[in-house]
Amino acid sequence: MFLYWVLLFFVLGMVIGSFLNVVVYRTIYGESPMKGRSRCPYCKKEISWKHNIPLLSFLFLKGSCAYCGKKISWQYPVVEVLTGMLFVWWYLVGSGFFLLVNTPFELVQPYFWLMVGILLVLVFVFDAWYGVIPNGVNMVLFGLVLVYRIALSVSGVMRWEDFWSAFGAGLALMGFFYGLYLLTRKKGFGLGDVKLAPSLGLLLGVGGTVVGTMLAFMLGAAVAMVLLLVGKKKFGQTIAFGPFLVLGTVLALLWSEDILGWYLGLLGV
């Protein structure tokens, strides 16, 4: 039964991931995500249900359109698998992540983190493939986190001083990113990263924000070096920073205290 539920959540996550792909593609091209069946972006033919099964259709068709033979972007299976993994993690660990015992938060908290995870997947995909983080995604994420943190504070689960310090961390991070945006003449950083910052501060708090941001820069630098070495990028070219912010945020959520403790131990503090 355990493997059955793991498989069920993985499949459910891939189905949601397939819908996220539709949201991303149609948002980029100014279409409604709810508008009709999916079509091939090249030949415009409507995709049959049997050619639209998450991951399996991509593998069966060898990454090509069933009608015109054009290559299908790796975005589609990657997002489906990522979302499937998110749902499995949520089933195994995430439903008890930062588990609260105060009614009704013990019921709401798991779904809050699942929604945050889905929105972070959207941020990752939008920026990694299209180099943009839509205002709508940033607004929904910020609204969700802000309302939830205020609800925790009003009910006494979260201290108001912790709320305001987390809010201040988000504003400070936003100011820092905006400074980099101006310093790099609007090329090294995008406004999407600036607008994402307040949500990350509210999610992570002061210590987590520091850890998450440092990890994002370290991961971004490492990937940039690899891309330079293999010739995929040249000096002066930029890479999307949003995916590294997402990765840094996830790592900070899971292990920020351990990482801070390890780092302060190195400094002898």
C-alpha cells in the first residue's frame, strides 16, 4: 500500500505538472490556460489524449510531435517529473513540514506548503526557459505567504516580532536586488527577481533569507562556471537567477539552521 500511495501521488503530481506546462506556455504567448485543448506549437494540430499522457507520451514519441515530427521541449517532461517529485515529497515529509498543532492550522499548513511548492515550480520554469517571472505569479505567491503569516501572527502561533523581522528581511532583499538591477544596468538582474524577494523573506525569516540568498549566488556561480567551461555561455552573457533563488529557498527551508550552525562553527562563534 505504501508504494501504491507513492505512485499515486507521483502520477497526480505529473498531471498537475502537465497543467503547469500549459499555464507557462499560454501565459508567455498571451493565451488563457483554460482555452481549449493543447496544440502542437509548430503544426498547430490538436494533441490527442493518447499523445498527451504525462511523461509516457514524451518517451513513447521519442520527444517529437506525433504529427509534424518537430522536437518537443524538454521543459514538458522535466516539469512533470519535478511536480511529481514535489507531490511524493509532500506525501512522505511535506504534510508534516513545520507541523503546527493549533486548530485549524494543522489542517491548513500542509496545503499551504504544497501551494508554495507549486508556485516555486512555476517561478523556476518561467525563468529557466523564458527568462521572466510574471507579475501574476509573484503576486499570488506574495499574497498567499503574507495572508498566512498574518493569520499565524494574529492567532499567536507566530510572534509579531518574527513576522516583522521576516517582512523586513524581504524588503531588505528586495532593495539589495534592486540595487544590483540598477548596478548591472538592468541586465544582470531582472525586476522579477526584485519582486520575488519579499515572498522569500516572509517564507524564510532573517537567517533563512541570508542562507538562501548565499546558496543561490553560490549555485548560480557554479553553474555559470560550468557553462563557460563547456562553451554554452560566454563572458558577459547572463543566466536566469530565479531558478537558483528557488533552489536556495528550498535548501534554506530544509536546512538553514544546520547550515548557519556549521558556518558559525567555522568562524568559531
